[in-house]
Amino acid sequence: MIKKLKQAFQVKEIRKKIIFTFLMVVVFRMGTTIPVPGIDTSIIQKMVANNSLLGLYNMFSGGAFSNFTIFALGIGPYITASIIIQLLQAGFESLKELQKSGEEGKKKISKYTRMTALALAIIQALGITLGIVRSALKVNSPFFIITVILTLVAGSMMVMWLGDRITEKGIGNGSSVIIFIGIISRLPLDGIAIQQRVVAGQLHWPEVTAVIVVILLTITGVTFISESTRKIPVQYAKRVVGRKMYGGESSHIPMKVNQSGVMPIIFASSILALPQTIALLGGPKVQQAVNTFFNLSTNKGFWTYRSIEIVLIILFSYFYNTISFNTEDITKNMKNSGGFIPGIRPGKPTEKYLNGILSKLTIVGAAFLGIMALIPALITHYMQIPVNFGGTSLLIVVGVALELKRQLESNLVMKNYQGFLK
């Protein structure tokens, strides 16, 4: 990986992308340190410490929520908006056609996503300001409350813009990179908290060692499943054109076990954050009801949350795979170019065969991701180790790191091809 980075920095275009991504990350981190004025953050920090769902939300925002900075909402509204628009694409043919209609269609889809993100940011800002943060407001006037709401919405739109710029001009998916940075920025605090418990005698080194071993095994497992690929052999028929013979060569269709990457985990985490938002709008009774079922510090809340999380990861994996790997288009392209899978008839039988393999790979990959998310969470929950870096966040960090590595390699390959053609 270090060798690849050295190669990348030697290429001007890739170096620009890496530096641009770094600068956007710096802007994001600066935004997480600028507080919204007139807020007693000590009250919010106590609430985050006593509410595991808020703690998880705070981790994804890079600590911006507990300090109530201008980026307190983070990238959450945009992620949720992306989920909604993608689900609508599956149900509405007009949106599906827009997605297939080239660059103009994608621009319209992007516009709808941003508008939905703005609406969700307003709703979320209202819920947070009038709900959980109301008791922390130093000034309780309508003008000040509106100012806080507008600040939160503007901050969320700024984070969305930073993510879009990274996707467009930098390395990797902007939203994933921002969540990745938010999570790893909390690691030093987790390390300090563990050290303090060890010094105080509340935690022992065998337990810490067990957590480290589980994290390393999880990283290895996620890397293995993310890089695993099943190759479907494809044979091309020979054909004579004039005096020349074409075809006859063999190829393959690469089908990844984890075709959807890290997105199902991010989507599942975003959906599970919605009950807390609804609770903020509903008042103390609704908040108490939500905490009863989703409080990760209790056994009931822990198992309810983790069970729903695993189901959502599997569902989103199936949904995302149907979007990213279109077996119908692949079958048509193979048939038009004279390709076929040995032993399988072209057309519908080939499509059915590919769908069957995709379903099996998806269930294996999604179930594995679910188990990998559960094991570290079990260790930290039952050993009472104070880390926010649990199973879900670990999967996101490893998944995004692998995606960044792949993007870096593909950029290097493209540059080498360009040099060859020139």
C-alpha cells in the first residue's frame, strides 16, 4: 500500500486528487470544532454519555454532536435521502428511466436527493433543537431557536457539499470518506478511556488483549470477504468475417462475494438513527419508549438493535446488488457479442443462472458482514469496555479503506493506460 501511495504521488493528476481530498477533510474537521453559540454543551455531553444511540450518532459525526458544532447533523440527512431516492427508483419507472438516461438524468436524480436531504435536515434540526437541546439553550427566544435551526441545516448542507466535491474531484465516495474520518477521529478518545480504566483497576489487560485480537480478526475477515470473487467462465463463439476469424477466446465475469461494499452497513446505521430523531420530536414519553428498545447498554436494547441491524444489512445488500450488478444487461451484452457460459443456454437461462449465483453470494456476504458486526459488539458490551469503535464502525472503516485502495489502484491503472496510448 505504501508503494502504491508513492507511485500515486509521482503522478500529478492523482496527487492533486489526494491533496484535494485531504483539504476537504481538513475543512470538515474544522467545522466539527466551531460551536453553535448560546448552547450549554455540558448538558448535551451528559445526554450523549447516558444514551447509546446518541453516542453512536455522535461517533458518525466525529464528535460534532456532543460539542454541538455547526456540523452537528453531519452527513446523516444526505445518506437517508440517498436511501429514499434509491428505494423510489425501484418502485417508480420514471425515476428508473432517469437513472438510465445518461448524465442529464443523473443530474436530476442528484437534484432530487439534495432537495430531500434539505427537507430531512430541517426536520432533524427542528427535532434536535426543540427536543433534546431545548434544555441546553442559554437563550430561549424564538429568534435564537430559529438561528440555531438554520445554523444546523446550513452546516449539514455544507457537509453534503464537501462530500460531493470529494466524489467529483477527490479519491473515493465523499459520504463514505466523511463518515470514515468521523469514526477514526474518535479512536484517541477511546484509547484514553481504556487506559484510564486500566490504571483505575476497572479493566484488566487480558480483556483489552481479547478486544484487540477480535478487532484484528474482524479486519482480516472483512478484508477477505471484500476481496473474494467468484469468476464465472465465459466462452466466445468463433465467427468468420471476410477472410478473418474472430472469437474463440475465453473470459470470465467477476462476481464479488460482497458486491455492495460498505454501503448496506452505512444505510442500516442511518435507518436505525431514525427512531431517535422521531423520539426527539415526540417528547419525553416517546424518547423513553425508544430507549427501552434501542438502548445499547441494556441486554434487551442491545439484542433488539443488533438483530434489526443484521436484517437491514441483508436487505440493503440484496437491494444494492440489484442496482450495481444488472444481470439482464450483462446477459444481453454477452448474447450480442457471441458470448455464453459453458453448459448454459444464452438469454433467459443465463440471466436466471446469474441471478441464482448473485443471490447465493449476497446471502453469504451479507450474513458474514452481520456476524462480523456482531462479534466485536458482543465483546465490548459484555466486557463493559468503553469504546465507541464497535462492530458497525469497524466494518465501515475497513470497507471504506478497501474502497479507497481500489480507487487509488484504478487511477494508477488508468494513468498507465493513458501513458501507453500516448
